[in-house]
Amino acid sequence: MVFGRSTARALAVVALAASVSTAAEAGCLKGAVVGAIAGHFAHHHAVLGAIAGCAIGHHMAVEARKQTAGQAKQVQHAQTQHPQTQAH
């Protein structure tokens, strides 16, 4: 598989940013890689694909983090409302 210069640049940017610290940043990187590859095959628009993929991946990571936090909050609330009885 041969990549063009724009794909190589996009992948180089992703490789340089490989030290991610948050889920949203990781979502951006994953989306950028997928978007760059898809953009490459869609009329050689790898950079535009990477930008769009980053935005979508970031949004999805933030939403997933919110959902996880909401579920944890519901579990904590349920535990405080209905504490389990322990047999002595």
C-alpha cells in the first residue's frame, strides 16, 4: 500500500502526539488515524480526513466519559439509598 505525502504528514503528526493523557485526546488520535486513512482513499484528502476524524473521535470520547461518570454516580446513589444489610 503506497501512501501519498499528505497521508505521511498526517500520520507523522499523529505519531508525534502519541503521548496522550486524556481519553478525549486519545479519541482525537484514533479518529485522526482512521480519518486520514479514509480520506486518503476518498480522493486523497488525508489531512481533511484526519481533522474531521479528530473532531469526531474527541466528541465520542467525551460522550463516553460522561456516560461512564453518570453510571458510576447512579451506582453510588443506589448504594447510599439502599445499603446492603450484613449478617453478624
